[in-house]
Amino acid sequence: MLSKPNIYLSITTTDLGESRALARDVLMHLQCTPVEPPRDLPASAAEARKLLHKQIAACDTVVCIVGKHYGPEPAIHDDNEPRRSYRQLEYDIAQELSRSKRRGKRVITFICDDDYDYDAQAPGEPEELRHLQQAHRVQLLSGQKIFTPVANSAALEKDLYKLQEFTRTLAHALERARRRTRWTVAAAVLAVLLLGAGLWLLAGKMSTTDTTVGAIGKKINQLNAELDQMRGRVDAVAKAYVQDQPEADRLNIPPDEQFKNAIAKVAGQENIPPALLSAQIQVFVKNTTDEKNNAAASELDRARADFAARNFSAAAAGATRAALALRVQRLAAAEAASAGATEAGQLRQKAGEVKTFVDELQTTASDTTSANTTDAAAPASNP
């Protein structure tokens, strides 16, 4: 199933309550998730802007439907700031985010005509508020921003359905980004785990050298046997997760269910109950992320814990840092183990392979960001 885009819906309810319900139904029919502001917004304009900015930034697109009513406004605002209703603040924030290179928010604006079939029971507004809303409408109609005029609710419904191709394209882009992120994170963590295992194996081979024991063996000797077992099992789950990724994508298996399947597979290989393995992984995550232990935990262990806890973005960052840390250890090992030139050379080659792999992952992640911020075609233009 494709990911459903989150569409922020900005519209007054006093004169366009029926049209809001219509727009919400159309967006849901287009397999989108309509997001509306909370009923009780802060009385402070600054606090309201902060809250609305957070909500709008979390959405994929903003749909603004502008009517004739000004609507509710913050009761508290700075004297040097112009009065803006909550709906006007939403429009301002959406336009600010549309200009952001990092977020690239898409804003789709509909402006209702004077003769639009507004709600029959719409209450009147004070003349001062009518002037403020009329000034806002004039600014939109005469400005450079793209908008679509709508004569009535039937025309609005028709124009909203024209967004079907845009929302489908957006849903596919979100799904590609989601799958690419899962692949990137899982592969990055697994690569670092395998490199870490290679480093420990090499350290064991070089244990006959006193200098090597001093540089690397000291840390290894301090590792608790139980945590070692947990590390190995987390590594095995990560490997099973990556191996099963193509089949999971084909069957649209959610990440959490895929993670449980990987645990069940490793538990069968270890001949232990899946519940026991799951509990051991939870203990490892808690021990690694616990505040008093976190400072002493290695980047490699934190990457393991983040992956096991499905904190994929943190795991990706930790995997990169762990790869760099392992490279530093490789250099130290090469200097200390003058008698182990062959082993150091092998480790140097492996570190180079991981660096290339991490560079490729960073390029992939950059491509994903670009895909998410690509503008789609707008429904109409200025008359």
C-alpha cells in the first residue's frame, strides 16, 4: 500500500463549513490524509504561529481555500505586527515554507468568487474584519502567486479531483523515499557491524603482540560476555532484515512486522524462543541508551541499539560515525602492529570499501531529499 500524503487544509468554517467537509471528503477519496488545525489555538499570535508552523511543516502539501470571512484571530499580538487571522497566518507560513530550499512545501490556493455558494447560515462579521479579509483577497488576486478561482462548490470539487495525478505522484515519491531510507539504514548499519566484527577478529589474531593488546585488546577484554552474545544476535537480526528486504517490499510488509520476522528467523537458528531473543535485544537497547551508560557506549553499539529500536534516522547517522571511528582504529592498529603487515593491509582494504559504501549511501540519501522536494504541476494559474 502506498504512503498517504498528509495534506494541510486551511479554510474558514464560519462561511465555508460545508465546503471544508467537501474538500476533506475529496482528499480522503484521493487516498490523502487531510490535516486540520486544532480547535483551540493559542491566544498569542507568536505561540499560534509556532504551533501552526510545526503542524504545516510536518505535512507534504498545503491546500488553502480563501473565502470572504476573516475568521477567528489571535487576541494577543505585537503592536508593530499587522493583524492576521489564524487562516491568514496559515497561508503566510505555507508560503514561507514553499520558499525553503530544505522543505520546498507545495501550496495550492483556491479563491472563492463573491457569488460563491457560501454557507446559508453564515454569521455576519464586523466591518473592520470584512475590510481586513477583503485586503487579503485583493493582495492574493493581484499578486504573483499561482491560484485557482472557483465560482461555486461544484467547481471546487471538480478542481480538487484534478489533483488526483499530483497526489498519486506525491504518494509514489513518498513510498520510494520510505523504501530507500529503509534500505539505506539497514545496509549502512549491517556494513558497519560486519566491519566491527572484522576488526575484533583481527585484534584476536594480533593478540600475541604486546603493543596490539595495549591498543586494542584492552577494550575487548573489558567486554561483558553476555553483552557480546547480545551484540552477535543483534548483528544476526540486522543481516536477516537486509536479506528479507526484497521479499518484504514485494509483499508490502510493514517495517515492524519485518523486524519481528527477522527476530523469529534468528531465534530459530539459535534454537531459542523468539520472545527470549526479543527480550535480550530490549535489554541491550536499554543498557546502551541508558543515560549513565550512553557516554561509555561505542558508536558501534549505539548504532546497533538504534537499529534494534527502529530509530532508523539515528542509526544511519551513528553508522557513519562508527565507520569513521573504525577507520581511526584501523590506523592505530596498523601503526602498533608492525609485525602484522598482512592483517593491517586487509583491514585497510576493508575500511576503504566501507568508506566507498558510506559515500554511496550519502549520495542516495541526497537523491531522496531531492525527490521529496520536487514541485508538481499546479492545478491552474492567475486569471
